[in-house]
Amino acid sequence: MDNVSVITMFTLSGLNGTANYRVTLFALTLLCYSVIWLVNVVIIVTIITDKCLHEPMYIFLCNLCINGLYGTAGFYPKFLIDLLSTTHVIPYAGCLLQGFVIHSSVGADLSLLVLMAYDRYVAICRPLVYHSVMTKQRVCVFVFFAWLIPLYLVFMSTITTSRSRLCGSHIPKIYCVNWLIVQLACSASIEGIIIPAFNYTFYFGHFIFIVWSYIYMIRTCLTSKDNMRKFMQTCVPHLFSLITFAVCLLFDLLYMRFNSKELSNHDQNFIAIEFLLIPPIFNPLIYGFKLTKIRHRIIQFMCGKHL
């Protein structure tokens, strides 16, 4: 147990066996990260610069794109460095920071998706009170807590993880997450069980609310063609984003918990990064193509026209 305090570095094993095509993988990863920045920045700048888009739905979308940049910033720079290095290690503090950024980004994603579902619920099911419910002040409060709560919950989880006495330094993944660090602990702690359990329960409640809101919206839309048109225009992109995010995250959680050794190293790496690759690219693309105001504003900008 005396050796616990000297663990200052973790070894990441996810890139074993990629030496022969490391340069190609580096180029593809850099391209993907550049695309993530491009599509998200386009949506963010479009919403910020156009006052007509300063509405709750677009404000939530803008924050969703900002969160996409925040979460991927916790992974891609370190991953790109590892691709050009022969040793794949990360400092203890850097591992905790990476886990904090990735986990808090996932939590913020869920919080923002809940706000977008609530916004659509009020717009479709309670249209007469929409403007009195979704005021600018209330939207600002919603956004503030959508960021604050995940940051606080993950911060508490990270603090608990940092207090664990570790008996190992090998992480079988291409990036750090709290769960894998906890697995290296010499013994389990009550805090290490209660806090993650609370976090999972809290965010499972987010999914329950989203499912309930969509059931209610679909029932309402079946009685009105106008509501159905509004649903198809604004809710389909949100539903697509939610399903994509949920599927990618579920695959990663299932793999991390059960860790099937039948999968090849390449499949394991793809499962590990898919929620850091697919949602950050497809979210801004699907909203940019589907939402008319954003699509027209981007087209006008590309054509050199000014509103």
C-alpha cells in the first residue's frame, strides 16, 4: 500500500497495434476534429450574429454546439499527440481533468437535450403561454443550470475519485474516465458508489422526462395538422440528436462495463470514440439542414448577402 502514493502517471493501452498506420490515423483524426470545429462554429456564429435567431430553441442549440466543442477538446488534442508518440501515458492530474471534461460534457448534453424537449413541449402543447413561460430571463436561468449542475456533479465525482488509493496505473482505453480510474482503487469507498449511483439516477430521470414529453407531443400533434408540421420541422432534428447520442453513449457504457474481449482493438476504439465523433458532427449538420431559419442564414452568408 506504500506504493500507492508514487503513482503519478497512467498508461493508456487503446492504441496498441496501430504503429503501421499511425500517420494515416492521425490525418483522419485531424480531419474529423477540423470538421467538428467547422460545423459547430458555423452554427454558433450564425445564431449569435443573427438577432432573429435569439429564440429559446436556437439558444439551446447554440449551447449544444458549444458543448460539443468543449467535450471534444478533452479528447482529440491528447489523442492526436498520442498518435505521434511511441509511449501513451497521461499524468494523474491530466487523467482526472480529461475524465472531468468528458463526463461533464455528456451531462451537459443531456441537460440541454432536456431543455430542448421542454421548449418543444411548451411550443406544441401549450402555445398560448409559450412566450410567458420561455422568457429570456428564464431561458438564461435554464442554460446556467444546464451547465452548472453537470459541472458540479462531475466535480464531486472527480474529487471522490482523486481520494481513492490506487493499486494500478494501467487504463485499457484511449482516454481516461472516472469509472476506469475507480477500478484501479485498492478498495471500494461508500462515496465512490453513492455519488455515481446518484448521477446515473439523476440523468436517467432526464431520459424519462424526454420520453414523456414526446409521448405527450405526439398525442397532441395527431389532432392538429399545424402542430404536426411544427413537430416535423423542429422536433425531428432533436429526436435524431437524442437517439444518436443515446445509442453512442449506450454502446460505450455497455462495453466499458462488460468489456467483451471478442472485439478487435479497432472495434473497441471506435466504440470508445463514437459519442465523441458522431454527435458533434451530426448535431449541427442535421439542425443546419432541417431548421429553415438557420439554413437560409447560412446560405445568405455563403452567397455574400446580408440581412
